[in-house]
Amino acid sequence: MASIIFDRFESLFRILNPFNEFAEEEHRVEVRKDPLLHDTSIYNPFLKDKAKAFFGQNDGELLDKLARETAEGCIFCGDFVRTKTARYPDAVMPGGRMELGEAVLFANLFSLAPHHPVIVLSNSHFLKPREIKADLLADGFQLSRTYLKDIYERDAAMAFATVNANYLLPAGASLVHPHMQMLISDLPYTYHGRLLDGAAEYQSRSGTSYFADLISVEKTRKERYICRSGNWHWMAAYSPMGSNEIVALHDEESDLGRITVKDLRDLSDGITHVLALYEELGHLSFNFTLYSARGGDSVGFRCLFKIVNRQNLYPNYRNDDYFLQKMLQTDLILNLPEDLAAKARKFFGTA
Ligand SMILES: [Zn+2]
């Protein structure tokens, strides 16, 4: 029996608005709680225009300049990706790097974990989000899956994997050349751990999988559910952890090492639809993560993909991660998730 609760709390208050001759106005905020982790997010309809001012507009000239100037000496470009990037010892990976299509996987010189490869996705130094084609993403994900399976064979303790992307400087990317980073470890990092603990606790309390219940409830309510594409269920997050968050949940599998090449292709197709939606909304910069937990011991977990957009790129841009996000771990809702899902359906061709 599903026990998913979509909590929301509304407050009304009065303000004398200086931009409206100090007329008394009634304002409203809505606080939402994530059904699994109870993380909060805030929606204030009056903030919509101010949020637009916060996010600004991407500066096309600055973007072109950034792409042009960083192309010189980029170690992900041309032959450099095969000659200047760090290699794994041959005993670990024959040849030191792996390739598939345009994707190249190699060791991160500044690793945060024993298993922290970088996966360059394209020959092109710079691609706009709409130019990041599904084939490029799918080949990158396939390399990450091959690498993970290899690590599984060599180390039984390695159970928690993520495949991550930072796109453009506001998202934390140090290089504009399209790439992903994979982390594999024997303990889950904070948020991943909370998801796993939350899912296990839910399963022991209700006897069902949280993610299976979420899919079923969201599908029935049709408010935030976008569509099913292959084994992935796409939806807008009820209480987002970042701007315009969209998630994809695998129908049954928790482990990137066990999902199919077609699953990776379908996931990549979906990502391209989300990137097109973000561009339409005026956002280029984004972060995404695919969370995986090794099969068997991952009670109630599912492969989970989350993507959020980040601050736009313009001179002296303002960081979108301020006290609210960083210290209170609460995000602002710019587009109501229900509206976002409606917009996303057009890009997934299911409107
Ligand atoms: Zn490059």
C-alpha cells in the first residue's frame, strides 16, 4: 500500500509594496516537502519576475568568447585526449583509456576517489545543450557502465556509483568541453546515502518500494508525470533540489552495471529532450547525476537520474547557490513542477 504523502504548507501575509505606492498586498508562499527525504522547497509566485532578474540572460558573446579562448590548449580536444590525459596502469585497464564512438574514458588526475574517471563526450570543444546528441551521451554512459562492471569484478566492496555532469562555469565545470565524471565508492556520498536509507526505511515500514510507489502514484495523478520511455519514467520533482528539476526512474533496476545498452540509449534520448526544454526556458547551464546501487543489497532502490539547471552565464553572474540552498538545503521553485511537466511533455512528444 503506497504511503506517499505530498506535503505542502501555505502561508499568507501582508506587505506594503514600494513599487505599488505602498499599497497593501497579500502575498503567499508555499513550502513543499519531498515525500521521501522531507527536503523543503519554496514557491512564491511574486518571486517569479525577480527570479528572472536573478538568473539574467545568457550572454551569447561571452559564451562564444569562452568557447574560443578555452579551445586553445584544451586537453580534451583532438589527439590531446589520447596523449595528454592521465592513464590507468595497463594492469588496471589495458591501453590506459577506453573509447567508444567519440567518447573517451580516462583517469582523473585530480581524483576524489580511487575510481573517478572522466568521460569526454565529443570531439567538438563546445556544444550548445541542443547539440549534445543522444549518441554522444549514450556512448559516454556505456563506457561508464563497462568501467563499473570491470570494477565490480575486481572489488566486491564497490557498490555505489554516480555518473555526473557539470555544464558551463555556473554549474562548476572547469572545462567547457562536454564531459562527465564517474565516482565509484564503497560508501555512498551524503545525498546518495540519504536516498538509500530513505528507500530502505520506507520499504521496511510499508513493505513496498518507495520508487515503485512513486511511479505508480505520479502516473495516476498525471500532474508531474511526463511519460514512460523504454524502462524510464520521466517526471518533474514534487519538491525540487534545484531549478526546474526533472527526474527519470528506472522501472526495476537499481544498478547501472545491470541495465541494458538500450536503457542507456533511452535515457540519453530523454536527456536531450530536457536540454531542449531548458534552452527554451532560457537556461544553458546544468548539473545532472545518475545514481546507482549495486544489485542485491540495494533494498527498494532504483537507478535514478536527476537534472537541474543552473545560473545563466553573463559577466559577473550571481551564484544561484546562496544561504537558502547551501546552508538550509532548500531550493526555490521557479516554475511549479506541475507547469514544468506540462512544458516537458511537448519536448518528449507526449503532450
Ligand atoms: Zn576541448
